[in-house]
Amino acid sequence: MKLSCLQENLARGLGVVGRAVASRSTLPITQNVLLRTDQGMLMLSATNLEIAITTWIGAMIEEEGAITVPHRLLADWVNTRPSDRIDLDLQGPGDDGETGGGNVLHLSCGRAVTRINGADAADFPPVPQVDTGLATDIDPSVLRSGIGLVAFSAATDESRPVLTGVELKLQESDLVMAAADGFRLAVYKGELPQPVEQEIKVIVPARTMNEIQRLASEQSGPVKVTLSPERGQALFKLEHVEVVSQLLQGSFPNYDQLIPERFETRAVMELDDLKRATQSASVFARDGSNIVRLEMMPQEDAEGGQLKVSARSEEVGDSLDELDIDQMDGEDAKIAFNVRYLQDILNVLGRGKVAIEVTNSSSPGVFRPADSDRYVHVVMPMYVQW
């Protein structure tokens, strides 16, 4: 293998695949990156056996070939180089300049020269080919929004593996994503450009979904998705990047029954105001069992009301903020939440107004964007003495 490419392109490609490199593994070669010439471009692949990421960058190919080298070592060296041309030459362990059949990658950039010992490309785990299953296109903005609104709610505890993923359901023209960790539930509904022929449900690891969101940040064209439950794999095709992920096996909870069908109190208010009040309360909540209290009171002869956001710690002190409620339906209501869960949902909602629906202090609270019915977030309350 002998080729040349630009430093910024190689650095970007290594950054793209780097998130799939195994940090610790019983299979050391999964800490490597595969470099291979492919159709006039340089292909880079990495896998931790759960997710595989492949990208292509422009290169001037003189000789075809393939090699795997430690990703971190190569990336660290490339990132220290100036924006210039980098020459890659796969040679034998000697310095006689003979090429072919070697496992030492020679790199040069300007007057800097380095050699990295690699491993045979044949020893690298093959990247799965997902060529069967349900294929559809998803608008990248819909995909990014959905992942941002639900993936953070997935569990990090591996005791229930299905809860560490995001359920992806395609039904007619709807794309539904859901994630839950036992204390909160997030559900987002988006639209597909074209209806699908059959309903399909899979559970994709939340780590994979977060990578898709990151990689699709500058995507303009549709993301091509192929879901193959029979093979337990999902393929996401982006511009010059392909991601193949293992699916999580098991049944995702029936979350429809977890979303309260009715409420006793509904309050609509400015999201930024509630976000600031919650941030202030968090200073005291972190020393008081992470509890923040919300008290809603309607105004007489008016459609609005008042919200009190409070937190207290026996050792540190207490905090109280009073906010205006733009629109309130129902009676007085009190409910307490884990401040981290409350901050998480407020941070992903962005701007505008938020609607809070409460049944009683011991029932889940529901958060929605006031101007949309495409997203709902359910949070279990904290039990406190009022």
C-alpha cells in the first residue's frame, strides 16, 4: 500500500471511527484501525464488536493494500502534524524501501518520518454486511431531534440490557423512539419521508444512537437505515460514513401504559424561567438528597398562576424561586423530583414554553413542549414530607 492524503482529512477520518475503537478488550486488534484502499479512496474502519464505523477519505493511491495499526498511536501522531500532505507507505520491517507483504507503516509529513508496527488486515474482525431487512430513509433533522430528546433517558446500568437501548419503531409514516431507565421515560414521534411496508421494532444501543446523532450533525441528505432483526443488526448510511450496530435482544417495556392518560393540574410556563430556577435550586438540592419541590397555585379570576421552586438542605440552607404560570388548568398541586432528572429534561427541550401535567404528589409528572404533541417525558416523583 502506498498513498498520499491531506493531514486534515486523515485526522477527521480517524476522529470519526475513533468512537468505535475498543478501550479495553480481550481482543487487542479491536484497539486498531483498519486502513484499506477502496475504489480510489482510503477506507478507515474500527469496531469494538458491538458497533463498527467505516468512513472514506480522498487519497492519491499509488499501490493498493491494507494494514491495521493502533488507532490511538496513529491519531495522536497525525494530530501533531501541520496541515500538509501525509505519505503512507506499507513496508517490511527493514529500511530497504521494499514494499508489499510487510506490517510496518511508514508515514512522512514534511521532514517528519515515523514508523508504526501494525498487524495483518486479515486478522481484523470483518465489518458485518447488512444487506437484508427493512430499508428506509430518515430525515437527518428528525433523527437528530429524536435522539437528542430520548437517548439520555436510557439506563446506564447493564442489569437490564434492553433499557440501555432506544426502541426504534417504524410504522406506516411514523418514526417512534423511546427510552426508559425505570425512573423516567421519553417518547418522540417523527415523520418518515415515505411510508414503510411493514411495522418493525428494534432496540438499538443508546451509545450507537448518540454516535449517529454526532455523525449526522452536518448531514444534509437523508440517512439510509436498514434494520435486520433476524440478523440482529442495524445499518446507518450517512455521507461517506457507515455505522453497523448490534441490536439488543429482548422486549422493550410497553410504555404506552406508563404515560398517564389524565391529569388534575396542567401548567404552561416559560422554559428559560423554569430552567434558571431549577439551576438555583440544584445548588441546595445536591446537599439535600437531590430533591427539588414544585408547588403550583392558580390565580383567582385569571388563567395563569404561580409556581414555587424550592430546595433545602439541613446543613447548607434553602432556596426558593417564584415564577409566573402563563396558563393553568386545575387545582393546587405539589410534586417533587430528582433535580438531575428535572434538569435533564429542561435542557433538551431547548426554548419556548413547557407544559407540566400532575395528577398528585405520588404519581408520575409529565413534561411536554407546550406547542407540540410529538414529545412526552414522564418522570417518577420523589416522596417527601411537605
